[in-house]
Amino acid sequence: MAVVEAPESPAAAERLDRLEQIWRSRPGLLGWLTTTDHKRVGLLYLWTTLAFFAAGGAESLLIRTQLAQPNSHVVSPSTFDELFSMHGITMIFFFIIPMTTGAFGNYLLPLMIGARDMAFPRMNALSYWIFLASGIFLYTSLGLGMAPNAGWFDYVPLASRAFDPGRNVDFYCLGIIFNSIASTLTAAQFIVTIFKSRAPGMSLNRLPLFCYAQLAAAFGLLFALPPLSADTIFLFLDRNVGTHFFDVALGGKSLLWQHLFWIFGHPEVYILIVPAFGIATSIIPAFTQRKLVAFPLVGIAELLVVFIGFGVWAHHMFATGLPTISLVFFAAATAMVVIPSTIQVFAWCMSFVTGTPQFKTPLLFIAGFIFMFVTGGLTGIMFMAIPFDQQVTDTYFVIAHFHYIIFGAAVFPIFGGLYYWFPKVTGKLYLERPGQLSFWIVFVGTNLLFFPMHIVGLLGMPRRQYTYPDGLGWTSYNLAETIGGFLTAAGILLLLGNLVYSYRKGADAGSDPWHGPTLEWATTSPPPEYNFPVVPKVTSAYANWDRDDREEDRRRLAEGLFVLEQGHEQVEVSAVDARLSDVVPMPHESPWPPLLAASLALVFSMLLLRKFGVAGVMAVLCVLTLVGWHSREPAEQ
Amino acid sequence: MALGASVLLAGCGRTQNALAPESHQSRDIASLFWWMMGGAWIGLGVVVGLLVWSWKRRRRRGFGADTEGPKPGERAGWVVVLGAGVALPIVVLATLFVIADVLVIRTTQAPAKTATRLTIRVIGHQWWWEVRYPGTRAVTANEIHIPVRTPVRVQVTTADVIHSFWVPQLNRKIDAIPERTNVEELYADAPGVYRGQCAEFCGLQHAHMGVYVIADPPAAFHRWLAREGRPAAAPSRALAARGRRLFLGGACSSCHTIRGTGASGEVGPDLTHVAARTTLAALAIPNRRADLARWIANAQHAKPGNQMPDLRLTGSQVGALVAYLQGLR
């Protein structure tokens, strides 16, 4: 279909033809089910995470409707508990992580590093299908009226069987474990891809910041998920097998849950926002037309923030009565984690100031993101003041803080990124003025939604209460928040409407409408299945701005260098210097990833029903699927 | 709605405002906040200033001029990043750390054993607070009396799930955790009623788990404590006596204690002096005759999910029970 450039010679045209033959994917639905193309996997992630975003958003609007007025009865107390639990679980595990890594990461990572696909394309497909299956698994609970109801951090003993006898928390445990498998696969995949599949010449100091961010998040996921899995497995065993990890009466500890949860939970915050920083550091150079200020420091800061993030978990537990000496240690670590963030904030701001910013929709969202992130970051610094943290923790002040971070610093860049890469993915331009309008509505809406939460928190309103009395000064702020919530939803609908309309009727975008800095803009829009006609030459982190190198690509195509037209293959490089070390065959499309995900779903369903024997039989099915998977290696041509 | 109106009255005139401190601890925390907020506005102002400045300079040069060749402003950029992004935060954070986590924390952390004369034990339940005064027989619920201007040591724990004890005008919050007893100090500058609430999600009625701390002049407090420690008075009127028989003979006594009678249940609050309290059901409803009657007749209406079952009482039985309980001063 897509042709990269009008080829200058018949030989080049013939090479492109051959590449297209080699990389062509199966047509129709079967093509999507068996795909291993990172772009298709990325789009599958995009549609699925948008569906979960809609679900999580609907839950939040119901919560806000219930809280719009004191003593209201829009939903029952038990429904309210399910709503806020599902809202948190959905937005964190089924929207932001899979959106920034699964959708943006999958689609863009190989394009930015000049690769033809991920290092392990089938594993990549597998992670999507497991993610989808785990999402369906979890949402089944809502349909059955048995949704998780002990909050997204699900403290014991409230979540133990004694106090929560239904299947609600079992859905939580198994859903989280199931989902973690997908995230772990994605993380491992991204790390290997970034280290081994870059275009030769893209040494680590020339790696785009977006990829640094993905690398940091992938390492974060890899080390943060095991404590969460251990925690949820312990809880599942306590509830269903009769172990006593958290059973205080028999020597267990309820605080063990909290420690293990937050050892995952705080790095998780950075896992949510660092890939979004990566989106910001892609958009800023494009729309200020300057290389990012202090590039190496920003790359290091992206990695460092995740690393230090592993040492601050107990600041979620300042009110639990831990000894003062440990509180002080974790407060100091919390202070340290601020520095990599201030480095990045000032690097972004100085790039705005010293560049020539063009405030189109994507850059507006990034400016809004900086405002929101700094606001949320400044209230975050307040939590290192232990006495103040102990005053406002578990109140709406904390809700305000982390929504400024999660909505402001993760979702704003996601929106900016949707606009920014829309021309690349679709080949069409979005409508600029409605785009800017959608930014302003979302910006005003979220601030109206989240800012008053600081105030009601200080006025003493605890989080997670299904209703509140009048007369404590909370009423008008809550109403304002609800109005802000619906305004935000309207802005998001305008954004999506803009993109849908532009997809159908938008103007032709060409391959590089923004004069973008990184390699994805060096290929056509949408990119061909093989991404690049030749393995691109890379001599800097802003490869698309190196005109001589792009000239060299055209010469390579004409001369047949680095085209890899002999087979379904891509290059492999040394991890640090990106010296060409090998050309490796790539697997073809495969039905095994969705089949393995389906058999895993059966295992988890049987575990939920406490049919452990049947679950064991289903596990054998998984093994058989794996045997099938490995019985046919990618055909070498 | 009647329920709405009564809840409104229960909350009326009280506040949970953390920035309206009534103790030296809470005042320290509040001033810490005001200083931090001032700093935060300055920080946000600097960042917004930079963004607005860049917006004003947006037409400075042709779009696309800077992508190749030397990077203008790179040196200035590095200076700002290292100065405002590294050096300045280190100074500010170190200062904040010392003030908050070395100095202020001394007054808000658990007091030394010898620092206080009075110890109170607060035990969280789904969804109410049990209050005990060790060394006396006094047991009450949801309303904690303390002497004014006296450091009081509060031991906090739980009978079931994790709760968090929090009276913002007096001190920070402290979690009630099954495997431990946490301690914090309560101190009130002036006589008054200070509203608090469970701050850790603890199930269906987390929203209705309020608590009052009532600071009295020391003499009044000791009178209250002495009376609270006495057993319940025997009813004098016939209706109340019928209520007492119903209470002891029916389901009530299996969950509630009334000292001086055979009722010794431990599921619900001690009712020995229930009529002396201002609210019922952990501040969910005011303690008035009509509200008490509605509560006994159907406790699931005002606070659905709470542990008090529907006892299927007749109107006259409810009337007798109300007469009895209202006499327990």
C-alpha cells in the first residue's frame, strides 16, 4: 500500500515491492487476531484502553453525581464502594499503563528507533491478548454485581473473607495478577527491544527521550510488579485456602499488606507518569523547533525518578504509627525524588523559552501538563512534612494531589500525544481550532474538578465516603467539583469527536506535518508494514532533523544497502554502542498468542470458582498451547 | 426529608476544619501548611511565568529556524536547570525537612509515657468508636470527654478492620490497626466540641463514623467521669420499667452492655449513660426522642449495613424502650 518516497530508480521500486510482499499482513479480522505487527498491536491497545477509559470515566461521573449534594441517594453505599474501587483499578491498570506503554509505546517505539518490529513480536501480541482477557475478566465482576469493593489498595482486614465474604475481592486479586502478566511481558519486551533492536548508530546517548521514558517505566514495572503479585497471591490464599499471611489472630500482620502494596504502589506512580513525560519530550522539540535543553540530564532524570521512587513507599503509611525514625527516613527519600522532577520541569520550560514555541493543540496540552504536574508536585512536596501528611492523608487533599498528577501529568500528555501522532497513524490532519477548544474545556474542567478538593480536604472531608452531612462547609465545593467533572467529560468528547471526524474527512497530512525530530516522521503516514524501506542511518537523538542522514537513506535504498529484502528479518545491535551485530529472522503472524491468553482466562476463571483441580487441568491446556507455539519456529527464507 | 434535616442538625455548628486549630499541635501543622502554600504559589508562579514569557516570544523567529546548527540559549537553559532545578530545591527541601520532620514532628508524634496524666483508650468498630477510661469503670461511645488544657494520652486500636482516628482541630490522624496500639496526644486550648471522623475506608458506613471530642473545664470533666463510671439508675416510671424488662429479656442485651443490669453484650456501644450523649450511631443522628424511636424501630434506614438488626418491635415496645433509654443519664 504505502510507498515511502517516489523511488528514484526501478531497482528501488522493486525492492519496496519485495519488502511489501515479505511483510504483508493477512487481511480481515483474522489478520487482526493473529497479528504480530507492533503498529496493529498498538492500535488494538488504543481501542481497548479507550473503552476502559470510558468505563472508568462513567464510574467517576456516577461518583461525582452522588457527591454533588449532601445526603443524596443516587447510588447505594455498596454500589458507591464498587464504583470508586473500579474507577481506581480501571484508570491505573486498564487505562494509563496500557495506554502509555501498550498503545503509545508499542506503536512508536520501533518507529523511533528505526526498527521493523519489536524484538519478540509474538510475545507482544500475547501481552495484548492477556491484557484484554484480564480486563474482560475484571469487568465481568461488575456485571455480576460482585465488583471489587475495598478500594484500589484493598487494605486487609477489610478485604479479608471475614469482612468481605463475596467474590468481590477474589475478582480483584485474580484480575490484578492476570493483568500483571501482560504488563510484565510488555516491560521485558520493551527493554530487550530498546537495547537490541535500535538502528545501528543509535548509541544510548542518541536514544530519543521518549524511549528513555519507556525504558524507565519498563524497568519500574519489572521490579514493582512482583511485590504486588506476592501480595495479591497471599490475599487470595488467605481468602480461599486458609493461610494466615494477614490474619492477626493467628500471627499474621495487616501492615504486611500495606508494605508490599506500596512497594509496588509508589513506583507505580512514576510508571504512570514517566512514559507521559516521554510524550512531552517528543512534543516539545517538535513545536518549539529546538532540541530539548539539558538533554542528557533529562534522560538520566527519567531513569532516576523511577529508581528513587522505589525508596519512598512508606510515605503512604505515615499515619500507621511506624516508628518516627523510619518516617523520617522515608520523608528524606521523598525529598530526594523531587530533584529529578524539578530538573525535567525546568528543562521543559527553558526549551519553551529558548525555542520558538508554536502553541498548537499538542503543545497546549503539554503546557497544561506542566501546569498540572507542577501544581500536583508542589502539593506532593508538602507530604514530606510528616505532621502535615498525617493531617491530610486519606482526605480529599490527597485526592486532589494525585489527580493533578495522574490526570494532569499522565492524561494531559496522552491527549497531547493523540493529537500529535494522529497525522502519523492516520495520514490525516485533525482540526486545529476545535482541538484548541477541547484543550481549554479540559483544562478549565479538570481544575474546577480537582482544585476545590484541596479545600474540602483541608476542611476535613475524608475520601471514600458515599455521602456527607451538610453544615461542614463542604457542600458548594462538592457541587463545583461535579460541574467540573461533567465539563471535563464534554471536553474529552470534543477531542474524540475531532479525531473521529478528521479520520473520515481530515486533510491529507503528508509524512511529516510538524517537522518532527524523531525517526517516525521519516517514514510515510501511516507507516508501511515494514516501517522503513532501509535501516536508517542515525548520528543524533534528533535523527529526522539530520538531513544528510535522510539523504543517505535514499541512497541506501537505491543501492540496496540495509534494505534486508531477503527475508522477514531485522537487525540486532550491541546494547550500548548500537554496533550492528546480527540480522535476525522475525516470526510471522500467529494464532497462538490469543489462544494462550484464552486458556489462561480459563485458568483464572476456575481459580475464581475455587475449582482448583479444574484450574490445574486448564493449566495443562496452557502448556499444550505453548508446545504448539514453539513447534513451528518462524520460517527462514 | 426528615433524615436529611436531622443529619443537618447533627453537623450544625461543628467543623472539621484542619485550618481552624484549637491546640498547639494543630496550630503548628496549620502554620506549616500556610508557609508551604506560600512557597508553592511562588514555585507555580515561576513556572507559569516562564510559560507565559515563551508565549509572548512565540513570533520571535521563523518557525523551524532552530532545528539545525547551534542551539540558542542552551547555556542559559543549563544554568536555569542546574540552578532552579537542582540547587534551589536542595536548599528549600532541606529547610522544610528540618522544620517539619525534626522540629514540628516532636509535638505531633506519640507523647512519652510520663508526659500525660490521663490515658484514654479508643477502639474502632464498624462503624462507631468505643471509648474507655483505664483505671475507672467509665465506658462510652463516640463522644470523648477530656479536660481542657491538659495533655491526654490516647491509645488507639481496633476491634475489627483498620480505622483512622482523626479530630483535625486538635491533632493529626492516627490509624487504628489490629496488631498494634497507636498513641497520640489530645490537647484542647479551650472548652468546646470538636468534630472528628474515621479517615480510613472501613466498609459500607465509613461515611457515618463520626466522633466528638468534648473539652470541659477540669472540674466538670471529673464530675462527668465520676458519673460515667457509676452503674445505671433503676427506672422509676412504669413505662421505663417495662422498657428495661424488654431490653434485658429481648435481643438488645445480647449486643449492648448496661452496667448494673444483666445486659453485658459487647457488639454495640455501652448504653449505661446513653441519654447523656448528644448523638446516636456515631453522629449519624441526634439523640432525641423521635430519632431514637426511629433508630430502634429500624436501624437500617439511617445507616444501612450497620450491625443492628431489625428487631420487629411493635410501636408500644419501641415507646417503652425509648422511655427506658432516655432515663439513662
